[in-house]
Amino acid sequence: MDQKVYKANTIGTQEAGKLLGIRSATVAAKCRNGELPNAKQYKPGTPWQIPLTEIEDYRNTYYKKMK
């Protein structure tokens, strides 16, 4: 019985990708590379749990570099 357990105020890679305008695989790579440092994965192969605040911080940083 596999159930997805999410902490409050966290989202997965698909939702984060939609918010950032990038693919979910790219979001997962950013989690692995430490670009989203507060993203957690409880065991290898389980879904990433990314705090919404982390997405907001990344978006602010990324868009500031684009301007």
C-alpha cells in the first residue's frame, strides 16, 4: 500500500515545474544538484518534497538574473 505523504506547504516536481515553467525532470535535477537546497527526498526513488517558499525564492533569484 504505497501512499504519497506530503508535508504541509510542500509540492512535488510536477507542480514545481508548472510553477517555474520548466519540466519536472529539470526540477528533480535541480533538487539533486542542490539548487533547491530545502527540497527533501526521504529515500532514493521517493518523490521530492519541495517547500513552496523554496519555489518562491528560486523564482525571485532566477528572474532577477534574467532582468
